[in-house]
Amino acid sequence: MISLQRMFVIGMVLMLVLAACGTQPGGSASEEPDSSEPAASEAAASEATAWEPEFVDGELQPLPDGFPNEPITLLNADDPASADGLYVRLMQEIMNDGLSPVQINIVDRQSNQYGTWEALQFMETEQGGTDGYWTVVVNAPASALDHLTVNVEELTGYTVEDLNMVGTTEEVPFLIYQRSDAPWGDTYEDMLAFAQENPGEVCYHSLDPGSTVDITFKYLMSNEDSTPEFEQVVGPGSVEVATAVAAGECDVAISNVDASFPHFQNGRIEPLLLSGENTINPWNDTPTMSERIDGPVALPGQIRGLAVPPSVPEEHREWLFALLSAAAEDERYQARADGEPSRAVTTRDHESALQVALDTFAAAEPIVRELGLHWDQQ
């Protein structure tokens, strides 16, 4: 017979042996998680987060993974002479002047009515498109509005949240203006008070109902204490609208600054308000929409920059932002802030630019639905 004391000692020895072998009594070896993979992953993430743009003799250096090591294409989804086309050509000139380590090329390829999203879809099919070797010029607010009148998600699989903005570098507000001989005064407040007190007597000349400028005007009016009622006249284009107001055929309009500027020079129109938050030459003393609206200013006008497909790695997108923002600091680009009419040279990163699109979508949807123009109302 083995004494109880001896049995206890033997049992203790067996437990120690099993523990040393990584085995639990009555079971197999314990499966402790391998901590090496998470540690390696955390180290890689830390390295990516810690990356900072490095310039050598003015040239932005590639990422540690070698990106980019082949030419990058800037896609213009509009006419070469459009605002997007001119923007992308200036950026190419600056980037190729010793700033980029690889050649920057341009492709002009006009897209359909949901151009940004079709362009993103196209780039994903091109060689290097999912790595960041293709990027498209976009106007962030207008891209968001595409989702209201066209079922872009069904056609492309993209939602507004999928707008993978590299960043933006310029903002061009719309100008709200009136004929210079308007009887109520020469300020926005004067016009608003008259329109509120005299429903239907103020003629508002617009582009097609549901156009970006029309939605912007209606969004502004909907944020007033009392929404005025206008007589709305529709014109075929911004130049025609501005000309009609300058000629006294209508009272008030909103359009891009390039269309209204000649009539301002001739003293035929009075500026009332600029959409967005920024003033530009020659309307630096003109109030902005941000002074009339509490909270974020949706529908600020044109906010132009670059975007890549959603599949592009974040670190590659951030490298492109470093290139874009460096190009925006060049004196050739900064000169855009000095012309007449000028552009507000303001750099937004991915998060800020995307938020503009999301705010625009949220603000515009009830207006588009009220007009009966949402894609699901067709």
C-alpha cells in the first residue's frame, strides 16, 4: 500500500511535469494565442501612423512601401477648358516641376451626369487604380448632390460615404445678387424683408429647379425665420441668367462668380451674399451665408480637389494629400487667390472634405424631395 503522503508527493510531481509541458490534466496542450502576429500588426500600424511627408531638395519622397514608383494619372471628367480641366493642368505643371518623384499625367475623359462616381468606377478598373495611381478632380458638394437625383448606389455600388477624398485646395462660393436699381435697397436684408412682405413680387431667376445653385438659394431661404415666396423664372445657363438680371428683366439671382463678374464690373448688379464661409476678390466686404446659418454651412459653392477609389490604401491616399497640399502652397497656385474673381485657397484634408459632402447631402435632400426631383420620386 502506498501511503497517502507518498501519493500526494507523486501527484504534485505529475502536476509539475504536466504544467512544464503545457498540458492540462485530462486534456491536450493549451492553445495560447500567438502574440507575435498582433504585435507585428500593431508595429506596422504604428509605423504607418507615424509617417510624415519628407522632402529632399523640394521633392516629396515615396512611402516606405515604394509608392509611387510609376506615373500617376490625374483624371479630368469634364471638358479640358472647364474649371476642373484648368485646375488639373495647373496642378500637373506644379507637381511635375520637381515636386513629384514620378511623372504626373492627365487624361481628359468626360463622364455622364453622375461623373465623379462613374469616374471612380472607371479608375478601379485601370492598372494601378486601386493603389492610388489614378485620381480624379472633384467638386465635393456637387458629387454629393448626384446621389439625390440619380440612384448612384444602384448603378455603381458607391454611397456618399464612399467618396474617398484625397483633399481639397480651393473654394469658390456662388454669388447671390440683384439688379442695381432694385427699389428696396442694396443689402440682402433689404431684399429679404421686401420679399417677405410682398409675396410673389420679387422675381428670382434660376437655373433648372434642383440645380446646385437653385438648391443653394432655397436652402438659404429655408433657414430664414420666414421663408419668402418668389416669382421663379428659369434660364438656360448662368451667363443668360446673369445677363437677364443685369438688364432688369428679373430682380435676383444666384450663379457662379465668373458669369456675374462682368455685370458687376459694369455696375449693373449689386452683390448681396456669398455662399459658404469665404469671401473672395472683389467681394471681400460682401456678407457670407455662414453669417445667416447656425451650424455647419452646407452647399458652400464649389470645393475642388482630388479623390481616389474607396479601395486605395489610406497611406497612399495620405501621400497624395501631401503632394496636393504642397502643390497648393506653390506661388503659381496661390496666385489664384489674387485674381478677379478669385478663389479662396483653402486646404481641407480627407475628413474635412468628406464632411462637406455629407453636410451637403443632408441639407439638400429635403429640398430635392419637396421639389419632387429625388430619384425615388421619378
